[in-house]
Amino acid sequence: MADSFQDLQLRELKDMITDLKKMINTLQATVDAANKREEALMEERDNLKDEIEPSSQKAFWHFQRKTPC
């Protein structure tokens, strides 16, 4: 009887380990996807900054040029 209880307990623990491994893989995939999204958003932000900076520099130069000294 003790052997069958231990066998049952061992099987349950093995199942739990298998489930935990699956959960870890799922969580890792979620983290990887979030990192990719973050990287894409940062790249998009940098591209938008690059588009805005020349325009704001041009506007600032235009403003300085019209201001009498």
C-alpha cells in the first residue's frame, strides 16, 4: 500500500513538473513577444523623433531669422 501511494504521489509530482514546464515556456514566449513589441515601438519612436527634429530646427531657425537683433 505504501508503494502505491508513493507511486501515485510521484506520478502527480511528475505531472506537476510537466505542467510547470509548459507554463514556463508559455510565459517565456509572452515575455519574448512583449520585448519584440517594445523594440518595435522604440524604433518607431526614434524614427518619429528623426522626422520631428529637422522640422523643429527649421522652425527655430526661421523664428531666429525674423527676430530683430
